[in-house]
Amino acid sequence: MPEQPFEPERAIAGTGMGGAMDLATSEAETLEKTPGGPEGTGPAGKPHSLWSDAWRDLRRNPVFIISALVILFLVVISLWPSLIASGNPLKCDLAKAQEGSQPGHPFGYDGQGCDVYTRTVYGTRTSVTVGVLATLGVAVFGSVLGGLAGFFGGVWDSILSRVTDIFFAIPVVLGGLVLLSVVTSNTVWPVIGFMVLLGWPQISRIARGSVITAKQNDYVQAARALGASNSRLLLRHITPNAVAPVIVVATIALGTYISLEATLSYLGVGLKPPTVSWGIDISAASQYIRNAPHMLLWPAGALAITVLAFIMLGDAVRDALDPKLR
């Protein structure tokens, strides 16, 4: 008889249970070689981390994309304002005071004859610098104190809780009027220091609660049972899983600190001339609002857009990092 050609399908089917097992093994190997697995898994069937899932959701969120583009633009013009404004924000001409839009000066002039467009662009640097540095200071200082209190507990936790209660009882604007009224410096550092001084308790409480929740998880208890030190538990096991709420609150608070700087400068206790600031320009323009509303419109609009962009970014990050919303 002529030799029959070998047919893999018939050979596997004729082996019964063994063939079925070989087929299942082949399919499993194929799935492992597939770049993407089922939803919620990555290459080779590995589960996604919280951060990879959050980044995937953020890339699909139009609110995040719009706010991130606006913030990127603000950061660029903060670093290089001359890219879109070639004038000098401190160069003024009293003969042109309160004049409206003109060729080359689309926002008109303020009460001192300074170009409103140039001052609005250069004011971005001050507002973004104050907001970013104040947020970093608050996040680092508050997270360290709150994280240590939540991890060790005891007397340290009780003392920190009472101290935060005292700081929460201080009105922010009133505290700024009292503390900054005695400062004569024209730099941004007194304003940043004031924001860190009164802003850390909120981050501290968020970090404390997050660390308390994280340290009760089974993987932390297992690492402790295996002899992991306190520093290793904090840095390797607790901090990566407790930092998400701090990031969300800090992102939203950044816009709040920018608004607070403008408020304090408007009241005359924040930044002072010749520093270029939206709050200073809004304060100077308030007395001309009927005769020259453009002086108030543009810096106030830039402030509103900036604060809104950071709040929208914080909301998008919160939605992406909150497992309850999945």
C-alpha cells in the first residue's frame, strides 16, 4: 500500500485526551506570544499596574489632553516669554495710558502706559513659578510628616493631629494679611513660604490616611514577617501604593495656590512692584474698570484659564487613579 501523508489534525484527533491536552498547550503558547492579552493584562498575560492603567485612561480622556496642552503652553511661555512677546513689561509710556487695542499691541495699554499683552505674558512666569514651588513644598513637607505619623502612630500621630487642627483653624487670607504685611521683600519666596506653612496640613492628613490604609494590606504584613525594616516597608511597599491620593490633591491644589497668590497680590500683601504679576495688574486695573475694562479683562482671563486648566488636570488624574471608578 502507498504511504499515506502525515496529517497533523488527524493525528491529534486520534490521540484522544492526550491530543486535546496538546491542543490546549498549543493555544496557551499562542496566547503567551500575543502582544496584548485580555483586558486588564499586558504582554504574556501579566496584569497591568495601577499607574499603567491610569496612563491608558488619561490618554483617552479629552479633558486631560486639553488641560495638559494648556499647561504645557503655559510652562513654555513661562520659561521663554520672549517667544510670543518681544516687548519689555516694565517699559511704559504715559502718553498711551488706558488706550485700547492697537496694531502690535492687541490688549491695549494699562494705567501707566505699559503694554497689557506683554505684562500678561510675563505674568505667567510668576504665577506658574509660585504655584509649582508652593505645591512641591507642601507635597513634600506634608507627605513626610503625615506618612511618618500614619506609619508609626502613637504619640507622634496624636501630636501631629492636634497641630494640624490648629493650622486648619487659621483663615488663609487673614493669615496672609497678618504674616505678609510685615515682609518687605519683592521676591516670590515669602509668598511661597506662607503657602507651604498653611498648606501642608491638608496634604499631611491625606498622606496619613493613605499610609494607614496601605500598611494594613497583606503584602506589607508579609514583608514585615520576613524581616523587612521600617525604611524598606515605607520606601518599597507603602509609599508607591499610598502616593496616588497625594498626587491628586496636590495637582488640584496647584491651581488654588496660583489663585491665592493673585488674591494676596491684589490685596497688596503678596508680590509687589516691579514684579510682574496677574494679581498686581488686576489690582491696578480695578479702579479703571469702567473707563478701560480691557486692563482687567486680559490678566483676569489668563488667571481663570490657568486655574481651570490645573483643576481639570487634577480631576482627570483623580478619575484615572481611583479604583472605585473602574
